[in-house]
Amino acid sequence: MLTFSHPQSLLVLGVTPQMLRARGLQACPEASALMLAETGDDGREHLLEPQAAAAWWAMKQAAAKVGVSMHLVSAFRSVGRQTEILRDKLISGQTIEEALTWVAPPGYSEHHSGRAIDIGVPGQPALEEDFETTAAFDWLQRHAAAHGFRLSYPRGNTSGYGYEPWHWCFHEGSPLA
């Protein structure tokens, strides 16, 4: 289990141990080795652990061969950055319960692992449920598992997060892993 370096930080944000237990959230340690998986059009570098990066490249190329274009919107995220994101949601007026529908508590995001990716497509707003209507989502549903990726938060998931058709995570032991 992850030892959160500042356990009081979660309490300060309003995240209680009871909330974590009730949702069955698992701690996610930060990746120790990362590499550049993609640079966005905005110049933002998206980092992944090496095996996940290789799987992403292979998956993206396979999709492109059949005319499906996709890109990374987000990849590795540090515990510190996760804290900033959650704090910003709270400052904007959201309750902790509302914020935790879309943002994992610091120390509990799959993005910390360097294996989680948020995928977007050209011409479509990022991180919107409408992603499920894209050719990329259709292709991912049929082919992502062959590349080691699984949809993390389908409708009705038990973790308490909202439906995120754009969020996929690489898992070791997959056919191409």
C-alpha cells in the first residue's frame, strides 16, 4: 500500500479514510521510470512508464492504419499535481463529494502509475462523455484489450467515479504486454 507522504493532506482536502474505504479505492504509487509517450500540439509532454508507452504507440498506429486518429490528453500525473487539481475543484465551489466524482484523491489516481491515459480525438472537446460517440471509442472497445488497455470507469463502476469513456489503463499480463 502507498504510504502517502502527508496523510494529513487528504484530511485537509476533506478526504477521510471512511470515504476511501467506502469506495474501495486503492492507493497508486507514483511511477519510478517514465518516458515521453507523446507531445501534444500545445507542446505538453505526456509521460508513461516504458511498457505502457510502447503499448500506446502500437495501439495508436494500429488505429491509424484503419483511419482512426487519436491522441493523448493526459498521462502520468504526480501526487502533487493531483492535489492541485482537487484543490482547484474545491476552490471553485464544488463539495468534496462532487469533486471526487471526477477527480481521484491524491495518492489514488491511476495516472500516478504512469499507465493511465486520457484519450482525445481531433476536433472533439477533450474529456467529455461524447467521446463514446467517436470512431476512436468504437475502435478502442474492440481492440484496446489486445494492446493491454482497459476502460477504467465504465457506466456504473463500483469506484464511485463518473463514466469516463476517454480513460484507459494499461495492465501487465495483457496479450501484447
